[in-house]
Amino acid sequence: MAQSKLFTPITIPTRDGQGLELRNRVVLAPMCQYAVDARDGVPTSWQLVHLGSMAHGGFSLIHTEATAVAAEGRISDRDAGLWNNEQERAWAPIVDYVHSHGAKISVQLAHAGAKASTYAWLPGPAKDGKTGSIGEQDGGWQTYTSSPSDLYGLAPSTAMSIEQIQRSVRDWAAAAQRADVAGFDAIQIHAAHGYLIHQFLSPLSNTRTDEYGGSYENRVRYLKQVVQAVAEVWPQEKVLGIRFSGEDWVPQGWGIADTVRLAGELYQMGVRAFDISSAGIGAFHGPSGPGYQVPLAAAVRQGLPQDAFVTAVGAITDPVQAEQVLVTGAADGVSIGRAALGDPQWANRAAHTLQAEPAIPPQYWRGRW
């Protein structure tokens, strides 16, 4: 019987030369949960059960939701964070539980920039009918960005000063240190979906005239400083990763050639895991349909050394489709998002479909397919 590539273990390289071994190549994509009802950034039993269920379900590497490096960097006031010690302590048992069921766990560190301070994107009563920027009466806050813009349809955002940029870089490093203490195996720096780092990268949203704007070299400066600061405090034996929007899908925007170039430069800085999504600056003008972003991952995969770990994400819902992404060499792994929300056992069901061994907890053996 041919071995499924999707369920062949793989090791993500680390800077110490050892690597992080994954039991398969099915990754849980980071997905916002908007579940911190106390609005203090401290993860709760929701994160424990949500992420723990994915470990039960056979996923190999589990990314947390976007986890803010600063209070003002939260997308909504119900987001999780990692900017203080209370949050660090609350993440630790969640990390331990995921580990106890054979999975590895990565924290997606994030800062929303101009897209921060918005009402949680939830349906029904949880949403309370409110959308867009949080009103002052509901505790909204001033947001900061590369350059003020009306691209987001939100409350005006303020351009960051050089001092604020430097402080922000320190915030990323401090969050990375807390992630290490909490026991995370990997960090994914969120540089996609129109959030703060992407706001610096894209010429659509960055119109600065100082050393952080204009040329490609200037627009990538903030991200490179973040990566350097994180790498200095993040242990050599742990994985350093990033999520990119490979394309803005808008002429004169950030494009796949830029992504391939920057991925190669960040590889030289120690980044080894690359998750390739797209868009987020202004309205979406890209393609749609099953696997619509896979070609972006394939371009990055082709441009990097073979030991990099590149994952494709976006409308990958079927096990055979996921297997094809890998056997064609388009990516080294697949990130499953919405399909996992509908079925936390997606990875185990895919193993059954592909005649591979699932990772079912012994307590669930009677439910084996």
C-alpha cells in the first residue's frame, strides 16, 4: 500500500540544526475566536477545549488564533494576547494539554494596526448588531499604522512615529519571550491579511517618506526588525515561522514576486516555516474556488531551499485535494481552517480516507471509522 504523503511525518528545521518533528503534515490554521469575554486578553477554557479538540482530531501542528503582542494590537476587544505575565500563565496549561495528545503548538503573534479596535466578527446575539470600529462608548481605542488610509473603512488610524515603531518591535520580542516560557514549540509572525506588518509591506497602504516607506527595502524594514528582535530571544531549538499574504490581488500592490524575494531573505535570518495566504488590503479582488491560493505557496516553495516548510491554505477541504497539493510539490503541508471548525476530527477522517493511521485518543477508539 502506498504511503500517504499527507500522513508522512516531517521535521521542520530549527536554527540549532535539530528540528521539530510533526506526526503528519496536517496543520491547523490560525483562526480568530473572539472568545475572551473579560476583554483582558487572557485565554480561557474556550481556547483549551478548542485547541485541545484539534489535538484529539489528529492535527500535527496547531496554531493559536491571532494573539496580540500589545493591547492596542488586538483586532477586537475579545482577542487573546501575550503582552503580560497573566496571559503567559494562562497559555501554559493549554500548551501542555496539546502536547499531551501528541501535537505541537505554535502561537501566532499579531498586531492589527489600523484594523484593530473593531467589534468581534460573530453572528447573532454575540455580535449585538455592531460592526466596524468599536465606539468610544464601548471602549474603543486609537489605532496606529504605517500610513493613514481609508482602505479599511474604519475609524482613522495614526501614522506610527519612529519611536512607536521601535517600541512595537520590542513588544514583539517581549511576546516571544513569554511564548517560550509558556512552552510553545513555534512562533508564527502574522504578516498577512492587511494587519500591521502587511500595512508596512504593501505600497497600497504604505505611503511613508522616511526609512520605513517608499522602496521595497524600506517597506520590509519593520518586518525585518521584528524578525531580528524575535530571533534574538527565541530559542534556537524552536521553530520561527511567518504567515504572508502572497498577493494583494491589486495592481501596484504587494505581489507574489515580492513575497518570494522576502521569504528568501527571511530564510537567511532563521525563518523556516512559511504559511502562504493572500489579500487583506482593501476589498478582495482575487480568485476563488478550491485551493485558490495553492499557486502562491508553490511559488514560495520553488524559491526556497528544500529544508524550508511551506504550507498552503485556503479552501482546502477534501483529503484527496490536500494529498494532491503535497504530491505535486506545491507545498510541504496544508493548513486547514474552516473545514476544521466544522469537523475537529478532520485530520483523522482524512487519514481514514487515505488509508493512513489516525491519531485517535484511546478514549475514542469505539468511534474509529
